[in-house]
Amino acid sequence: MSQPSLSLVDTDPAELAVDAIVIGLHSQPDEGGALLPAAGAESIAAAFDGQLTATLALLGASGAPGEVTKLATLGTVAAPLVVAVGLGDEPSGSAPQAEKLRRGTGAAVRALAGSGTVALALPLPDDEDAPAVLRAILEGALLGGYRFAGYKTRPQPNRREPVAELQVHVPDAADAAARAEVVRAEVIARSVRLARDWVNMAPNELRPPQFADAVVAAVEGSGLEVEVLDFDQLKSGGYGGIVAVGQGSEAPPRLVRLAYRPEGVESPKRVALVGKGITFDTGGISIKPVAGMWEMKSDMAGAAAIGAAMLAVAALKPQVAVTGYLAMAENMPSGSAYRPGDVITMFDGKRVEVFNTDAEGRMVLADAIGRACADGADYLFETSTLTGGQVIALGKRIAGLMGSDGAVDLIREAGERVGEPAWPMPLPEEVRKGMESDVADICQTNSNLDRAGHMLQGGVFLREFVAEGVEWAHIDIAGPGYHAGEATGYWTKGGTGVPIRTLLQVIGEIGRA
């Protein structure tokens, strides 16, 4: 589905001739739960002669975050429909939390599918928080209406097309800083939507060779340097982990490398982005249970995020060199599959004893990390749907975060700013001791197949392949990389695009430092 057009307007919201106008709605606990129109909705409320909140209350509105209530205007304002989105309790400052606005905007735009043009009259502060709040509204609007095209062969009679045009009310539509935020939001949303498309594709449509081809096609004309290693090149190049995981499939593995270099910057800081691209994970010889296995099409969400993020990097042109590494393989059981007990020589020469072929993600990532460090990096950020332990520990919304202190702080703080939270986790020495091998440098999992600290085992293993002096963070998105439930906020069912916005935020900060 194409991305809706986005523009800024400063016309009085009550006079905007659009299909629907979206306003914010607060609850007031100290006033017995009475409703309060959010800033930006003043002219709409005035047009209703003080009856707007009472009418919305009769329709069931409570102001709860993300709640959407539609009200026919019957000519009261230019738009035929007012849509109130709940923003929670009345804020103490000038505007609600940015993430609350991002989620509310996404919910409202999704609820208005079938509308041609929608205007947003939502609260914008007049202080230093204004750019972040405007960015949240823009991103929520562009991402909330996302829909995967899918594979249905028959028209769906009740299926309404997503909103085609979005207008955002601001004090000054000609303001250069606000217009720059529109351009940035469009670039970032296009990147997130592309990653979602890749994750949502059927696994037979996106095996490693097809995935590599799709990434190459997507970045064509972007100015990115592209390198694709096929099975023979991976084998001759010593990428033992990627080869081992991919050799059980008739669709051979790939390593895609995308590089951006800023113009006119002497000795720029170097950022490496690494993503896990297991296009389908059966578990290999250590095969998974059948329940829920179909969701393993999303085991390439990390690589999808990195590939799409690199496209955004090329457009945003930060003052830092960025290289993305997408390690792609299909983990299948067959006569040529790797086995528990195998010893694999990795790209950097370390030897790994395999205990569980379903711990395949760390094998392909270790090779990609090794290559990134060999190429040279000051910062290395890796993301992957790595462990079920992340979901057990932190749930579906918060990523697990491990690595060196500096890189972990960068990711955590950026994630908080853009609404992609990640929680730092330790890398205890006792976990590393449990991964000692009698015959190799390290076991791929705990040598007793003990799942205690499962998320931490993944981080401890990957740390072994990070070169000394590289600031490194591992972002486990097993939960937040794929949303299996009903749409909520600006997340729709399926791929989420996490953590693209975090990575782009961090890259921008490094470039400005």
C-alpha cells in the first residue's frame, strides 16, 4: 500500500473542508472524570456552543488513551465528521507525552480508513518540545494507517482503503523547521512500512535469495554501496556460522552489505548495523513444536529493520559513515543440515560447539559481527528476534538490551524518545562459564541446555565476536519485532519495524556529537 500524502496547514480547523477532523480529548479525574478538549480543538469546541464534550460523553467517550469516538457534525464545522481520540488525563504541561500522541494519532487514522482526506488538530507546545511532539503526530499518522497488501484473490466488500491524504494543523504551515519534520517523518515512515512489508510476506515468497534481491532492488538509486555474498562466496570467505545454518535449505544463504559514506566529512565516525535475517526458522534438527511456528516467518525482522534503516540513512544523510550487514538464511532440517555436536569455525576464526540448532540466530549474527569489526567500526548496533527469553522477561513491547555501557545508554535513551523502549540487562560471568566447551572455544548455548537466563546467553555469546574497543549494543526484539494481536496505536498486526526509529535517532545523535 502506498504511503499517504502529508502536509501542514494553518487554516482554522473548524473551516477545513476535509472528510474528518481529529481532535484530542482528555479526562479530568479531579473533576469527576469530566471531559476536556485538548489544545488545538478550541475552534471546534466553540462551534458546538459548549456541547462538544457532553455529546461525546453520550457517545461513550471517556478520554482513555487511544479511544476513538466519532461524531457527525451536521454542518456545525466544515468537516462532516469530528473524531475525538483519547489522550488520557489532562497533562500538567502544555502537551501530552509524545508517545501518547503518537499512539492516539495512529489509532484515529486507522479508524478513519475509507476517508479521502483527514486533518489532525492535536496539541502542539510552543516550547523546545514542539519538534518531538510534531514528529510523534506525523509518525503516528503515517504508521497507524499502514496495511499489508496481502495475497487475497477476491475483492473484500467491507475492506476500506487507508486514508489517502493527511493534513496536520500547525501555527505556521510555512515554518521551515516544521516542514523539515514532515520530510523526516515521511522518510522514516517509508522505511518502517518497507520493513513491515518484508516481515509480513509469506516465507515461501521471501527466502534468502529473494530477500537479498528485494533489498538490492529497494536501495537501487539511493547511492548506497551494495555487496551480496552468495553461498559459494560465504563458504570460501570463512563465514562458517551462516553457511552452517543455511546449508540445510535448498534456498542458499546470503550476506548483504550496504554502505553509506557522508560527503565532505573527513574521518567520520563509523557505525555498523547488523540484523538477523532467518527467513523461516523451523529449528533445524532441533525442530520447534508446530504451535505458532508460522510466526517464524518474522525471524528476519532484524535484517528487515537494518535494510530499511539503511534506505532512510541514504535519504537523511547523517554526518557519520553507516554500514549495514544483513545475515540471511533459512533454518531447515534435511540431510545436509547442521547438527547438535558439530563444531563450526566462524568468520573470525573462533570455533563454536553446537548444542541446539534452534539457536541459529546467534550463529549468523556472529559472522556478520565479525565481518563488521574486520571492516572497522566505532559503534556496532545489532538487532534480532533472538530469544523467547526476551518475551518472558520483558513482554511484547520492551526490547532486551545488552552490551557496552556507552552503546546501551545511547539505545535506551533514544528508544525512550521515539517510543521504542528497551531495558538494559546484565551479562553475568556465570552465564559465560555455563557456555564453556570441552572441545571448542565456546558452546553456542548453555552446555546443559539450561534455559535459565536464556536471553542473557544470547548476549554473552555475541559479545565474544565484538572486537575490543567497539561500542556495542545487542537489541533483542523477539517480542516487539512482531505484533500478533489486534492493531493498537500505530502498530498494526504483523511486523512493527522496531527498532528502526531508535537506530536512526542514535545515528543522528552520533553524527551531531
